[in-house]
Amino acid sequence: MMKIGEEMAAHSNSPDCSTIPTTTLLRAKTIDAAVLTESIRWASGKPTWGLARVIAMAREVRLVPPLLQWLKLIPNEDSPPLLWALGELNDVVVVPILLEALDDGTSVSKVYAAYALGRIGDRSAVGETLKNACRQVLYGL
């Protein structure tokens, strides 16, 4: 079975993850975090849930900076897969970004930001901010 980097070379001249079929990414036996990091840096467009699962499987905090860059480039309504993946990577560095997503995101983005904060378990995220976001999502208040 090929590594992710070899699959990228087979599918495109650019190292953009979005050009690789999700099934190919999910079948990979090994995930080269360095190649995946570089691929995320080149990524454009809407992130997919398949790619988010691959990022979560990699469990590499090296992926956080390029994910945060990508998150800044996309509209709030496209952010749930990245917010979920950030929670799965479990790095407290992303807590301020997730808290910001609770305030500025769409209802769906708020749910995934709250989920990610719960996965990370940072105590600074618990409290009124999280309660207010849940109230807004559930009751539209």
C-alpha cells in the first residue's frame, strides 16, 4: 500500500490534499505527517470530512499551524470539519481560535467549536462563553 505522499504525487502536480479521493486517504496504512502538513499548506477551497478524519488519524500537532491558516481563508459555514479536526488534535494552542468561533461562527460552526473545546478540556473555555454558545445554538437566544 502506498503512503499518502506517493498518492499525492500520483494524483496531482500540486501537493493539495483536496485533489486526492477521500477513500484513498482513509485506506492509507501510513500517514506521513510532514507531507500532510505541506499538503494542508497548499490546500484551498472547502475542507472535507474525509480529510478531517485523516488529520485526526495522524494525531500530529505539527498540523495545527497550517490548519489555522486554512481556517482563516474559508467562510465560517465551511469550517466545521477543520474545527472538529482541531479538537481531535487536542492542542491547547487552538483554544482562543475555538472561543472566537463560538462568538463569530454559524450555528453549526459553534457546535463543532464547542465539541473541540470539550475534547481539548481546557478549563478556560468552560463557563459563560460555552454556556452562551450552547444557548444560542439550541434556543436562538
